[in-house]
Amino acid sequence: MSHWIEKSNVYHIYPLGFCGCEKTRAESAETPVPRIRKVIDWIPHLKEMNFNVVYFGPVFESVKHGYDTIDYKVIDRRLGTNRDFKDVCDALHKNGIKVVLDGVFNHVGRDNVQFMDVRRNKGGSRYKDWFCGLNFGGNSAYNDGFWYEGWNNCYDLVKLNLHNGEVVDYLLSAIKYWIEEWDIDGIRFDAADCLTDDFIKRVHNFTRGMKPDFWLMGEIIHGNYAHWANPEMFDCVTNYQCYKGIYSSHNDRNYFEIAHSIEYQLGQYGQIYMYNFLDNHDVPRLASVLRNPDHIECCYTMMYMMYGVPSVYYGSEFGIKGVKGQGEDADLPLRPCIELDMPEQNEKLLKHISALGAIRMSIPTVQTGSYAKMELKNQTFLFKREKDGDIVYIALNISDGDYTFRFNTKYSKLADRLSGRQFTVNNGNAEVTVPRNCSMILVDSEITPVKEEAPAEAPKEEPKPIEAAPEKPAEPAAPTAEEVKTSCVTPAADKGNGVKSLGVPDGRTPVIGGHYKHFKGGNYVLLNIAKDHEVCTPIAVYMSLDGKPDVWARPLDMFLEDVDDHGVRKPRFEFIAD
């Protein structure tokens, strides 16, 4: 059964920063200031950018940053009143935009009403069992006269005891209030890996009982995503693996990394609908991370067109930058106050993201269609999404020049939904030239309308139709899965190194047990060559020799390739010794 999230493009707002609030509650006036109503003024922008979901970071009364909740049923006075937020939600809903709230259920702030009672009454408090690790024979860093457990050793974040039924009932009553008062459509669970499975299941059943299409998303950094995303718990989880894979692939000019992550997830997790993003309130802005700013549009194309729901963090559509600072306010640069008329907007990026949103909302194939890799090289990538016989091709080129993709298709004409360019197909053989640092989303031009405006870059002459598929194209396409399966690498004795020749760059051959130095300085030992279960591509398995013996894996050709290091080509992993 389909779900509204499949047709969604999410806009992520961190309200306390977006609205320009004081850093702490103590610095604010006691009278609420209706800053949250600023969101209403942004609705035309949201619609123009084709966002139909707003995910709000913490909005409830808190000590400082929102994740230290004081009261789950009161809007932070720095943002306004409950009535102000209701007006915001009503306005969003009237414009076809759904509302998702940040649910911080693992911990509360030290000024939380129940914890304040414990601070006053110690062991005599009726709430002494609401919190984890209370020990009245010790003392806290705040000299409370008792010890308690804080999230990740942060003792301004007091960990709730979710094994206590009274605590769970209290949190469910808060969620009930959110749904009844503001008609919210979903919840993002902060620090979801710290929550108990039973609690998540309770919330799942409770919210489904109130709204059958209610959406639950969990913040998961590492681990088995399927443990949390399943029919009994979350609908999806944060896709940190591909978040890193997208920007890293572009920085290293190596699409093998993100391609491997996508294929791994689809093979491992199947139809889990991931929550995809390029930056958020906890990590640097994409514009600050990318080494080449010209790659930013390709990053967004990848994120919007891969399986899962895309999310854009407020301000990133303008191309703003932001990196973490130092000290207790390290996250503030990631959470700025911005305005619609802010200077130095990246208009080209704005138009690109708007177009991606429109494409995704209008084509079911890129919402839930299957994924298949068609051609993969370090700096060029062609994949397709397919559903009910409809095919969409996504082509990306981050090389230093134009690149021509040659592939078979059932369509007689193709059109790029981003630029409006059309391409004639001759006897099922397509030839599509993508300019440098550009992407294309290719559809059947016979049935799908395309933009009429001129492309951002000067159009190239349309390639002449080819008479037949070339026997040996200048740059051959990557082998299909079936071709790979027939030529899988099997380790065998060869030159005493334990593997046969793999046709790697410069004739290099991996040395099992060999010492390798990463171009950024780390030391590793190559443990073995594994085979990807799905396509049998060789995978390098290697272990750190510096400190903690972490074990890593990446495609072998990526392990052995040369990379650009500030204009100098060098091995990603340089062989040092046996």
C-alpha cells in the first residue's frame, strides 16, 4: 500500500535557529514572542520549491537548544504560544504541506518539571523512578546530591526510564495532544538507537490507531537499519551511510562509493524507504564540504533520484555554508537565522532543486521504482529507475569534459526533464552527451512533457543517430550484473600473493597481508578479498594499524585506484611492504 511519504519532498527547519531566537530560555523574555509565525511567510517559497512536508526540529519549551525539553505540551516561549504554532500548522495544511515534529523521548532537560521534583525531594520524589541510573548515595557534576544517567555523558540531558509504564503513558499523552491540537502527520525520533524496542512499538500502534497513515522516522547513525525500520517500528530511518557516500563520491570523483552503498542497502534492506539528506542541524552544510562547488547540483540530483524520500535542510537550497565551531555552542553555525531576501543566493541551485522536486512529485517511477546500475565509472554514472514498464534514466557527469552515454532503450525519443533537451534514439540505441558537472533525468519524450525554457548551459548539437551500437565504444559501459557474475574473482595462488590478477589500475595486484598507507596518512593491512553477494564484485577488506583495530571494506578497484590530492595524482592506498 502506498504512503504519502513516497510522494513527498521534505523541508527540514531548526526553528530556534531559523527564527533567530535567544541561545537560552534564561536570556529570553517571559512573554512569548511569536517568531514561529515566520514559517507562514515562507509558504510561497516552500510551494515554489515543491516541498510538501515540513519537518520541524524541537519546538517545545526547553532550557537551551530544544533537545533539553522542559514541557512536551508547551511551545517554547522564544517561538511563541501553542496558538501561534496551531496557526502555522493550519496554514501549512491548507497549502497541502504536511507537518512532522521532532520527538525527543530519550531524555529531558534539567529543568523538566518531573526532574525538578527529584532535585527538590531526592528519594522522596514520586518521580524518582522516571529517570535512569538514579543513585542517592552519590553526587552529580551539578552537585544535586544524587547521581543520574545523562545521554552520551551529557548531564544536561537527563535520560528517561522507558521501562517505566508511567513514563511511557506520559509521552503517549504528549503525542496524543500533538495530533489532536495541531493535527501533525508524523514524528522524527531523536537518538532512536537509544530508545527501547517496546517503546517504539507502543508509539507505532498508538499513532496508527489515531491516524492510519501517521509516519514515524528514526534517527539512526550506524547499525542494522532493518532492526528499527520494519512493520512494527519505524517507517524509515536517517540514511547516514548514503549522506556520506554522496559528498565523498563527488569529493574523490569516484561514483563507485555511492553506487556500492545504494546496492548494499537495497540488497540488505530491500524496500526500506530511507530518509535521504545532504546536510542537517548536526553536520556541516554541503556547500562547505564539497571541494568543487560545481558538483553541488549533481549531489542533489543523486539524492532526489535515489530510493527513499529526499530532505533539504533550510537555507541549503540557497547554497549557504556552515561548519561546526568550538565549545558548547559548536552547533550554532549550523543553525542560523536566515531570511527569504538574503543576499548571495545561488539562483541556479534554487531552480535546480525546484525542478527536482517537481520531477519527483510528478513521476511515480522515481518515487518507488526499482533501481539498476547501467554504467559506472569513477566520474560518470548512469542508472535507471523502473516501474510498471516505465523507465527513467539518471545520468551524472563530474569529469572535466563532456561525456557521451551509450545505452539501449525501448523508447524512440528521450527528453531531459532538467534542461528540456531531446534525443533521438536509433534502433533502440541511445546516445546522450552530458556536459561536465551536469546531470540529466531522461524520460520517454512521447508521453512526458518537458520544460520549454532553454537549458542553463548552451545546448550542444544533438548527436547524429548511430547506425548500430558500436562494437567497441571509446569508453565501454560497465558490465551488467550477469556479465559480472560469470567472471567473479575467486582468490587463487598467483605470484604468491593469494589472489589472481584482477585487471586493476596500472597492473597493481592486491597483496593480502600487505601494509598499505592511505593518502591522508592512515596505516592499514589488507586482510582479504571478499565477493559482493549480489554482483560478485571484489571487495577489499582491511584493518587499521593505528590504535583501535577497526575493520573496513570498499570495492577493490576503489582501494587500488589513484586519487587527486590537491592537484597531485597518487594511490588511494600505497603499498608499503608485505
